[in-house]
Amino acid sequence: MSQNPYEHNPYAQTQPMGDGGADADVDAYQEPKGTSITAIFSLVLGVLCCTGPLAVPLAIIALFRTGHGKKGGRVLAIIGLILGLIGSALWVGFFVSAQSSIRQQMKYGEFFAALEQDDWATARGFMSPDLSAATSDEELAEFAAATDSAFGTVVSVPDSFGAYLRSQSDPVAGPLAQELMMASGGFNLTRMPQVQIYEFTSGAAAVGFVVTPSVQSAAGVPSLAEVRITDGTTTVSLAEVAGYEFGVGGGADEGAGASEVESELDGAAPAGEVAPEGDGTGAVNGDGTGG
């Protein structure tokens, strides 16, 4: 019987042994897994904040794709999800605030309707107690006439989310809001400016209200401490017509009260003493008797 010439061939290839066998060699030469593109996009959209609602679904998809080590970037997906939820919450808050502002503006439109009908009682129902007390019916009529002369009558008020966004980006509305805030004494919670774009018969104009959130008006909305209208060229102000200072700590009632108290104190004697009698001219002799 002849001997097999390949039985002890030292150059023959042998199959590597081990737990993985051939699969172990395949795994050893696989390309790196890399980072999930979806996770990266979710993080970018989450950082932008304004695109938070888009970041949330992308982050959820990325979490599934990066599970069990399938892909890298799981931490990026988690961060993108958190930032996306924060951005979405801000969008919800902005939308709710916009809807509330739209409802208020539609209600404030009735203020102008009352002025056009010379219904001063209804118009006063929107005004703060101080502004109402400082403004006579003649001054309300003067403000109504000035508004009609400069802008005409109100045609429409913001009644949609699109109209609200337009007001926020209008080149006239921004400066008016800043002007009212500075006149109110800076940022505070007792005098808050709201500016919207109203359509008048002569065109669009920015209408600024300084509202007092803590004082509800008879009309069921925050009372008005100032109403100012401008188209960038002409400005009409109710507080200016009435001579009313609407800033924090101002107000006709407060000023009048302070003046009366000061006048009384000027003529009053110190505590525990009796005021000397005079001849009505205010002159007093050195001995305490009237001259």
C-alpha cells in the first residue's frame, strides 16, 4: 500500500480553531460601526431649540438604532431628546401665550369701537382706575378725534397666529414696545407693554397698550394704563392727551394725594404743639401772637 504524499505536508493550510471558528476571522476584519447620523441630526436640531419638535422623533429613532451597540452616538441621541423636549415646551408656551394675547387684542378692539360711538362709559371699562380718573370725557373725545384724523377707524385686529407673528416682527412694533417699556420704568410686572398691528382705514399701524395685569378691568381683561398708536410717522397717545404719568409709581391719583399731604404738613404744627394764631396772612410775631 503506497503512502499518501500529502499526509504530512508541512505547507498545507489548517483551519484555525477556537470559539468563533471562521466567524471570528470575519468579525476581526469588520469595518468600525461609526456614529448614527440620526443621533447627530437630533442633537443639532435640539441645540437650535426652535426646531425642538423635530429633534424629538429623530432622537427616539436614534435611540433604537444605537441600542445594543449597533451604532455609536447614543449619548448624542439622549442629549438631543432632552433639548428637543425643552424646545417643544417653549413652543407650547409661546403658542399658549400667543392665543391669550390674540383673545385680549380682540377684546381691546371693543375699546376703539366704543370711542368711535362716543360711548365713554364702555371705553372707561377698559381703563385703569388712575387713567380713568385722570381722563375727562372731553379728553377721550380729543383722543378719539386725533386717532380718527391720523389713522381712520379700526378695520381689523389680530385674530390669528399668523397676524400675531407679523406683529412681533414688524419694524414699527418693536421700537414702540421698547419705548413703552422705558416709559413704564423698565421691565416690571405691574406695567407690561403689548404691541400689535391693527388695520385702520388709512393702513396698518402699531397699537401699544400698557396693561396692569394685577388690575382686572370691567371688560374682563387687564386694565389699560396707556394706549399709544403710531405708524412710524404720526403718534397719538391717550396718556399724553390726559396728562397722565403711567410709569411705576406715577398716576394722577397718587400725585394728587401726595401734594395734598405735603400741603397739609407745610401748615401743620409739630406734634405736641399748638399752632399759633395769626391774622390770616401767615405772619407770626416773635412772641407767638399774630402780627
